[in-house]
Amino acid sequence: MPGQLVEDLLEHRDRQAREFGEAQELMFTSRNGQPLFSSNFRRRELKPLLRELGVNERIHLYALRHTHITMLLTAGVHPKLVAERAGHASVKMTLDVYSHVVPAMQWDVGSKLNGLLYGDQS
């Protein structure tokens, strides 16, 4: 995880401990420290946030996961690392599911090969 995210999560955990009087087993809870139900989270937290950001509020959490994985692959993160992060059983599964990213990456590969063979032509 990015260092800043780790810091934010640790701060969140400390804030929960102060608010509820003890360390919570769950990182994300309802407003009263109880387990979070996905329907409540979606209605109370996710939809208002998406609305505020001007994003279609019908988006599901799974779409955010899909976007995250697509962004990692597009950024050139090794598919094995992406597969591990996604919890996929194999790199093949990741590449099969996210094959739509590959055509866009082909241009980058060609550009990099051009640079290796002919030097920076920009």
C-alpha cells in the first residue's frame, strides 16, 4: 500500500479507538462501531460521495476495484503483482479478465521498443 494510505489507516484506527473506547477488530465500521452492512454503506456513504464528485451514483464498489486494477496495468505494474493484489489465483486470470487493457498498452510497447532501437525520437 502507498505509505500515505498506511498513515491514514493508522490514524483512522486511532480515531476509532478514541471514539469507541477500544481498538476495533474491523477497520471500517458503522457509525456506532458495529459491522458495516454493504447496503447501508452504499446508501449512506458511497452514493452521497459519488454524487458530490459528480460520478454516476449507480456505480458499485466492484467497478472501483476494476478501475484500480485497470489503472495499475495501464501504469505498467507487473501483472503478477496486480494479480496478487487482486487476489486472483493466477496471472492468466488477471490477463484474461483485463485483456481490454492490452490493446492500449501495445502502443506503449511499440514506443518503448522504438526508443530502445533508435534512441529517443520525441
